Amino acid sequence: MFEKKLILFMPFIGGGGVEKNLYIISNYLAKKVKDLSICTLSKDKKKKFNRNIKFISSKNKINHNINIRLKYLFCLFILFKYLLKNKNSVVFAFQANIYCILICKLLNIPIIVRSNSSPSGWYHNIFKKFLYKTIISRADIVIANSFQFKKQMEKKFKIQVKFIYNPLNKKEIFLKSKSGKKDEFFKTNNYLKILNIGRLTKQKDQITILKALKFLKEKKIKYKAIILGSGVEEKNLKNYIRENNLTNQIKIMNFVENPYGIMTQSDLFILSSKYEGLPNVLLEAATLKKMIISTDCPTGPREILCNGKGGIFFQIGNHNQLKNKIITYIKNQKKLKDKINFSFQKLDRFNFNKNLDEYYKTVKSLLV
């Protein structure tokens, strides 16, 4: 058995794709690594983890309404105190990577960081670019979740990056899709049913979807759309829906534990992100054989959809192009079934056990 402790670092656990991968990876590692802990403020998520995983957290109740950066700093302080007494450790960071690297290097502790989204969203910030480039190279291992992401990071930051695809559990998605609760909003016949899942943020850019759907209504196209998520843009999105009389066509719902029942009801899945890493929702939509229209954003969609053979792309932020792609889908649904089947057949790259084993081998290399 390994001599070193393994500590996963995730200050705040929300409801997105990063969190899904955290649960999957940590619970798999718990079967292989005897001394495994997670440092987080989200003690309420304990039930989602293997019971062999120990929690390093605050003894006091945390106000989750405080700024996310304050949460990071507080959790980093907790990690720092723990590592002072447990220097025979390896840290695996899923969040706040730069700060975590600084702490680990200060204490001479090996660290693995998993980058979750393309730097394209902030690369224009010269100071942040310099800081990131300087510090990220100090990590012992950097993991990206797509090949395109790996190449982008290696080119921009001149570092060596290992890529491991997100482990996709198709069997679990199929099972959950059968038990998942359906939504009355999607039970209307003869309507195109459109779905988007993601945090309601500028990055996910759902306003572009709303602008495209406004045009569809003006063209008397019958559709129902659900946007499943929560976030800082919720008020703005709901205001747009109300101001443009779209409340009968579009519904915004909070995250649900099992979205696959709703996904099975949909005809079309739209991803409108400005940047990603490897979006889980596209893998899930492809698993349930849904037609996908996605931005050609860095990184992930082009890789998942095999350069367009498995779906349709539109330009980031271009709602006119998106509405044309939706109309193209409506007029050519039978012809486009080949794209659905193609993306489904290519999902073996994201094999659940194969990619989890890659994570284990990577962790093992620093634990021995």
C-alpha cells in the first residue's frame, strides 16, 4: 500500500460537470487508495462520496452566500494547516489550482492539477496570463480533459500536459434516463423540444439561445425550450423571456439531480458556451442519441462531435446563425439522423473504466 496520503482539493462543490467528474474520480480512487481525503467546505455533499473518504473541512457552519473567492481562501487556509502536520501527502486539485500550487510548493508537497476549462475565456488579461504561466509550470502533473485543450495549454504556457478524457458511464445514464422525472412543459405534441443544461453565466451564454428562439416564435415555429441551471445571469435571462413574451415557449429550471428524464423528452440539445474544457452535457446528450447543435468553442465540442460529423456547429454568440441551424434541423431531421448515430458510435473514447484507470495510474506515480 502507498506510503503517502492523497488529498483531493475542491473548495466548493456545486452542481456542474466538474463536480460530476469529482464524484466519479474520487469514488473510484477510494477503491484503490487507502488514505484518501477531500478538502472542501461543502460538507453537505458527503453522502455522494465513498464512506472511506475522509473530510478535511471547517468545524464551523459556512455561509454559502459569501463570495466564491473568500470560500477558496478559507479552504486554502484549512488545507495549509492540514499539510503543515501531514507533509507526507500528495494533493490533487480540482479548483483554485494556482493558489493550491503555491501552498504545495511552499511546503514541498507534490501536486496534480486538473484544468477544467479553456483559458480562452480570460487569456486577454495580461497579468492573469503571466501569473498563470509562471505558476502552472510548478505543478508536478497538469491534466486537461481533451486533446485540443492539452495542445492549447502546451502552446500558450510552454508546459507538458497529460490529457485524460472525462469518464463516461453510459450504463448509469441509460438507467437514470428511465427513472428520471419527466416535465409537463415537454409533454406537448407536435412541438420541437429544445434543451440546454448549464450554469447561468456569461460563459455559457444562454442569451444567444433566447435571441434565436425569439426569431423562431416570430416565424410561427412551434417549439418548447427548457434551460436547466442556476447562476448569476438568471435574472437577466428571465427578464428577456418576460419582455419578449416568451414565457409560453421557454422555461428556466433549477438544476435537478437527475436531468436525464427531461433529456429523453427533448429533440434537440443546444450548447451555447463561449469556452469549455470537455462539456459533459454533450457526452450525455450523445449517449441518449439527441441531435446536438453547439458553438465551435474552445475546447471540447469539436472533439466530441468529430469535426461536425456528429453534430452541427454555429459561431460563438451568433444568434442569427443559430436560428438558421435550428431551422435546418427542422427541415432535415431524417437526413441528420446519421450525425446522431455517428456521435453515439464514437463515445468509446470516453470509456468509463479506461479513463478512470488513467487517473489512478497518474495519481499512483506520485504516491509511491
